[in-house]
Amino acid sequence: MTVTTTAALVVAVAGCVSILFIGARFLVAPRVALAGFGVPQDRPRALTSIKGVRDITSGIVPLVVLAAAGQHAFGWVLVAAALTPVGDAVVVTRDGGTLRHAVSVHATTATALVVAGLLLALS
């Protein structure tokens, strides 16, 4: 591995770890996170826009992995991506949604991602 490749890998991994902490901050300190993001707390439209951008990215990234690395890597990415609908199910049930909706939409999505992902990753 070249010095340039190593440096790029270090920066990329640091970025991934940083975004994990930023995401956690939105869960444990949402007011601080919104201020850090740069939008006022009284702007719910900003939150729906943030979610929209994240969902679009969540669809594109696995497709890039499929194109670049094939079905094995794609499968593992899908398994990892199942964390999103699991988290969504928790948010729905914690914040006034019904368990029925959390299971029928989010848990079903998580299950489909894990099953399809494992089939692809292990084949």
C-alpha cells in the first residue's frame, strides 16, 4: 500500500468514525446536534430534509458497492444497513407511533435486508 493510499484510508476511516459520533449526538443531544448542524431548533422541515438526503444516500451507497465490489460485498452492506430500519422501529415506538407500524414497515424492511444480504454475502 502506498503512502497516499494509506493516508486516504486513514482520512476515510476517521470520517466514518466521526459521522458515527455525529449521528449518536443527534440521538442523545438533539438540540446540540441541530445547532451544530446549523439549523434552528424550530424548523421541523430541516429534519425531514436531512432524513430525505440520508435516505437517498442510503439507497445509492449500496448500489455503488454492488457495482464496484460485487454481490458478496453488497450483501454484507445490506446486512449492515439493516441497522437503519431497526433504529427507525425504535424511534417509531418510542415517539408515539404504533408497534404495528414499527413492525409492519420497519422490522419487515430490516428482515428483508438481512435475509437478502446474507443470501448474497454467503453465496
